[in-house]
Amino acid sequence: MADHYFQHTFENGLTLLLEKMPGVHSAAMTFLLPAGVASDPAGQTGCSTVLSDLVLRGAGGRDSRQLTDYLDYLGLQRSSTVGVHHTRFGCAALARRVIEALPAYADIVRRPHLPQEGFIAARDLAVQALASVEDEPRQKVMIKLREQHFPYPLGRNTMGTAQELAALSLADCQAEHARRYSSRQAILAMAGDLDFEPCLQAVGQCFGDWQGPADQLAATRPGPGSICHQEHASEQMHIGLAYPCIQETDPDYYVMRLAMEVLSGGMSGRLFTEVREKRALVYNVWAGYTSLLGIGAILGYAGTSNDRAQATLDTFIAELYRLGRGVTAEELARAKTGLKAATIMQGESSSARSGAIAHDYFMRGRIRTLDEIKSAIDSVTVEQVNAWLTANPPGPFTIVTVGPQALSTPENR
């Protein structure tokens, strides 16, 4: 740990994390700010998404064009996304270029211009993105599933709503920048061909005097849950399914992950084998674990034709219950291989590692090493998996369907 993983929390609350990756020449940065959709004010859902675009439209001594040109000059592969808890800015390039980019990112998060014309463009893009969901029923069903299943406001659509985006103003975005683009609870994670002391000095120079209020976690209320159908004229039916699961910090986390790998770990998973290969019911089917702070869930999806939709839903649920009857040693061995392979591949990417250590610190308050993860996977036994499955049956289900007609579900039979 001391050789490759480093951590420092500045007096202003910003936490710097670093993973030194021998053998690579690149580096990546992931910057998490406490400005996710869950903390959007009531009546302003989508504000975080608009603001994440707006802050890139000129900052510090550079206007929008100059800022874009400078980041391009550094050769940065860049991203900005809004999630439930955070607004995330990321970049990757040659290691020295990532360090050179820190002052520009300090301008972006601390000293954005927030121009009126930029606000109008950013809001218009958000409205267009939201409208495009109507043409993507697969995306639509998963958005609605999260809204139905997760507690409010954690299940909100990060793109917002058309009505609330239309009412959003530049003054709203300026106020939210001042409130939530804050050093308190912010996480800056770096990974790659980097040494800790120079990074600590550079981050301190750019962000050490940054201040701001600590954002409070939003009060939650249970999601609607249950069964929901949305009419959509189509030859296809899209099915989303969710049910509660353990938190990511639970001692049985790896036991659960391996059980889900047996269920839906690629083409050897039971769902793909039983629902698609044997019965030819779907063109796409999967299920997987997802987590928010303090909450875990299994989310699943199936896309099929209308005439096969009822059989698809019935078979999907039947496979969830069949999993509860146990897995075999052979299935567990394949699941371990698949999960470790994904872990190893992630370990070769500086972008993936910067994102992973930022996520770990937010969820767990510490960094997991790759060796720790692989060791934890290897230590799980088939007896542990089967005991966990017996003690944790699937359900209660939240089911969302998008298509021409509602399906018969466990609740309405």
C-alpha cells in the first residue's frame, strides 16, 4: 500500500487519492464534486447536468474557445458526467500533461464564467437529450425503473424533466455553483505514471485555498415501487426489473457479486443461456448489481418482441428464483474467472483505476487494492454462495414495461 497507494485530505475538506501504476506512461484524473442529481433543488431537476456543461464554456482567463483549444493542446481525453451523488470530470493523457491541466480544471470548478449565452446553449442541449429518450425505449425503461425503485430523490433522471428545465435560469445555476462546487466532500483521484509528492504540491497550489459549504445529503422517501407500464407503439417490448440487495460495504459483497456473475456473467450466464440461447425469447437480456451510498439493488433488462414478452418476463423471474436453489462448483469457478478477468483488465487502465479509487473512497472511506479484490474473490466458497442465496431470495420486485400493452406480473395475477 505504501509504495503504490496514497491519500491526503486538505484542511478545506478536499481529498486527494493517488495510485502509482508501474509500467504505464499515461495518467488519468477523476474529479468528484458533490453536485449530483440527488442534491438538485426541488423544482430544478437537471440543474446539475446543465451546470456541468456550463462551467466548461469559459473559465479563468480563457473564454470557451480558448479553454477548449488549450485542453486539446494538452492532448487530454476528457469527460464530464452527472450521476446520483456527484458531477464527475475526468481526463487522461501523458502523465505530465495531466499535471499541467490541473490549473485549468481549478478554473473550471472554481472560476467558471457562467455566461448567459452558454447557459442557453447548455440548457437547450439538455432539453434535446431528454427529448431523444422518447426514441430510445430501452433507455426510457431503465430511467423509469430507477425512478420507481430507488428512494426519491436518488432515483431522479439526471437529465431532469422538460418542465423543470424550461423554468431553469442562469441565476439558479450560479446559485448552485456557489452551493455545491465545494472543496468539502470533493474527491480528486489520480492514477498512472505519477509520484505522490509532486502531485500533492500541484493540487495544493491549485485547490488548497478553495473553500465552500458542505452540501447536506438530501432527505429521502421511498420510491413508488410496484408495477408500472408505459404505452409505446412498437413491435418490441422492453422490460425492466429491480429488487433490493445488500449494500456495497456488506461483508457478503463478493459472495453476492459471484452469485450475480453466475446469473448474468456474459454468454455463459444462466440468463443468456436459458432465456436467449435455449428458448430464443430475447435479443438482449442481463441483470447486475448497482449501488448508491447506503443502498444496493439488482437491476435487470430484457428486450423482446411483443408476442414473446409475457414468456420472457415469466422466464426471467423463474431464473431468479432458480438461482436461489443454488449454484454448482463449476459455475462458481467460471464466475471467479470472469470477475477476476474484469478486475485485471480494469487494473491496466489509468482512467479505470482513477475512477475506481474515487468510487471506493466515497463508498467505503478507503481504497481497495487489486490484490485485495482478487484475494476476496478467490476466498468465496460454493457453500457461502448457496447459503447467501437461500437467506436472500429475490424480491419484492419493481417491474417497468414499455411497449404496446401491459404484461401479467406477479402482483396482478
